[in-house]
Amino acid sequence: MRRLTDRKHRLGLAVLPLLLAGIAHADTWFPLSQEWLGLNGYRLGSSIAVGVGLDAQSHLAVANRVYVGQPYASDGTLAECGSVQVYVPGAGGWVPAATLYANSRQAGAHFGASLAYGSGHLLVGAPDYNSVGGVGAGAGYVEFFFDNGAATPAIVSTDSRIGNGGNFGSAVAVNIDMAAVGIPNAGGGDGCVAAFHYNLATSNWNNLPALNDIVCGSGGEKLGASVAIQRTGDSSYLLVAGAPGQTQNGNLLAGGAHVFFPNPDTGTGGLLEVGTLAADSPAAFDVFGASVGIDKDYVYVGATGRDNGAGRVGSVTIFKPASIIGYDYLSEYFPSAPATVGGHCGASLHVDVLNNSEFILGCPDSDDPYYAKAGTARVYRRFTFLGQPVWLESVLSYGTQPHGANFSLGRSVAIVGNQAFAGAPNAHVSGQTGNGAWKAFQPDRIFEDGFGP
């Protein structure tokens, strides 16, 4: 991987947002007053994904589903088997329409711990599924569903996979008809990541191009703790896998991220690494790779332990494709105030499928003006200034709406156009714990070019 080493270049990118302050402004996002809470201990909001469809009036693409994981939900005698709540547009914003359970339900499997959506396909992970006939506890399980987007949900299971250990399904990603599954505890913590392709003729998911589309890490790096995938052709994709446990130059838990491409030699198969990513000046406990994202222009990597000089507030680093192969460092963004030391910005990340180069970052342990560790999220939108791409940040929080300390808003995040979503799995009502909740956000004005008086 080629990386820029010109300090002046990096400094210039860091200063650009300050120069923009007088002529550009970020949106102010507000939370909808509506809030949905889980039952006691269900931890609703541990994961979140958003479906996209065409608005009946404007014929524009908009969010038409919100899928919210509650991995500690019970079903009868099956404690903590987990489920996914499905919401559709309705009075006040969103209304519950369905509950999804695994076809192979199991107590303690934590179905819904991870979620991903793409082009009608919903992928749900149950990383603590116990395969009795395999390796036992922590084998992991994922299930693929298809949602046709009808006003009344008709969601059908299309396929499923059981892992061979290592908490298969801890992280999942989908883009059109390509999917990725993280197995961060495989090999005693080395971690692995697997890729799948949807076969329209058979309506199931297979490895592509051969049966060994899997790659594993080493040295306890926990490869696959986070995953993202971008379809590049009928039989190709770019897969990004976070490795937050990776050691860099002797720095423990500095972290890393890796970009893979399917081997065009279908006889050999497997995944070829085409990019090795690291933080600028990696340090111990950066936890770089805690979250990852990708679109056609950039790769984004969250690092919950990055230090902004005042402490470990977390950050997101953006990379661009190099001129020949690999990726170049472009810029790093630390959260603006309230930037809390220990706030874990970068714990979650989601790239907008409608607006290229825009994304949302979760900071679940950040303080807000009212409570410690209430949690926040940050929306970043790209502009070009003096020929350079610059991302402006908007802070999303509960604001003055009812909430409390340790709610962990931003543990999961998603964004589609002018609609953003954040899970708060530690939210609770009086006398209970871990109910979990999620919030929807909208900007207070439609942001066209971002420049104004």
C-alpha cells in the first residue's frame, strides 16, 4: 500500500474544515419525538439496518424499512435466542410491522447481534449459535432473508449458514448480491472473513468464485470484527475487513484493516489482498478497524482508541484508491465537541447508499450536554474545497428529549439520504435495564450545496 507521508498535505486537509467555517455549514439534525423501546433486557438497537424503496409520490429512493436487532430477546422458553423488529413508515415516523426469528432458533444464539441490508436482501447474524454437530458453542449462524418492499412486509428466508467456530456472523455486510461475514474469534482470535454471492437461479447464497472464498488473519488480530463489501462486477467485489487486534510496529491493539478481491483464478479461488490499511502513526490501543465502510470512491475505517491530543476520543480515517494498486491515506477526522475521552467514536459506521461519500459514525460512550455516556452519532457529508474533498460533521444526539446516562446512542448506526438512525441498546425505563431503543433523525433543512450566508 502506498501512503502519503507529506505532513504539510495532512495538515492542510485537517485545517480545511476550519477554513470552511465562514462559508459552509453542516446540517442541524433533530431526533423525531417518537421512540420505540424493547422489553426488559432485550437490548433493542444493538444493530440496525435500513431498507430502501421508491416513494409513491416523489418516486425518489427513500428509507422504507428499519430493521432493528434485539439479540437478547426471548421466545417462549428460549432465553436470549434473539430477534429482529421490522418497522415501516407510519404515524409519527415509524410503526412496528413484523418480528423476525431464526428458522433455527436456539437459546443464547443472539440472533440479531448483527444486521445488513442491500437491494432487498437482509442478512442477520447469530454469533453465539451452538452447533451441536460441529464445534459447539460459538459456531455462529447467519440467515439470509428477502424483503420485496411491499407496504405490508412479506419477508422470506432464502438461505442460512452455520459456522465452524469463532463466532461466525459477528459482523455482516451486503451490497446488491454480494455479502461478507466476519468470524473474528476464529483460530483463537486470529479471525477470518468469508464472502458469498446470491444465485438468482437457485435463490440461495454461495461462495464466489470457488468454495474457499475465505481468508484468515494471524497474531490475534481479530480479522472480521467489522466488514464491508462493494460489488464491482457480476463476479467481483472489494471486501474490507477490520482487524482491531492487530499489532503495528510493536504497538498492541493498534489495529488495521485489509481490502480483498476474489481471485480471478476460479481453480484456486480464495481472496487476494489488494490493500493493507493502518492509522497515521499507529499507536497502542488505537483499535483501528473497529468499524469499516466502503463506496466506489473511498474506504472508511473507525478507530475507537485514537487520541486527538486531549485523549482517546476515537476517529475515522478515509482512504482513496492509489493510482496503480492499494490505497492512499487521505484524511482523519476526530469528533467535534462534545468529544468525550473514552467516547468510542468509530464503534459503528455506515455509508449512505444513496449519497456517495457520505456516512454516519457512532460514538456510543460520548457524553451529551445532559448525561454521561448518553451517546452521540456524527453524520459526515463531503464537499470539494480548493480541489480537495472535505467532510463536514453534524452531531446527532437525544437533545432535550427524555433519555439518561449510559444509554449508548450510536452503538449501531445507519443513514439513507436525509434519514439517519441510531441504536441505543442500553436505554431503559425506570426499574428495568437494557430495554434498548432506537432513534430516527432528520436535518432541519434540506441540504443542497452546503453553502450559504
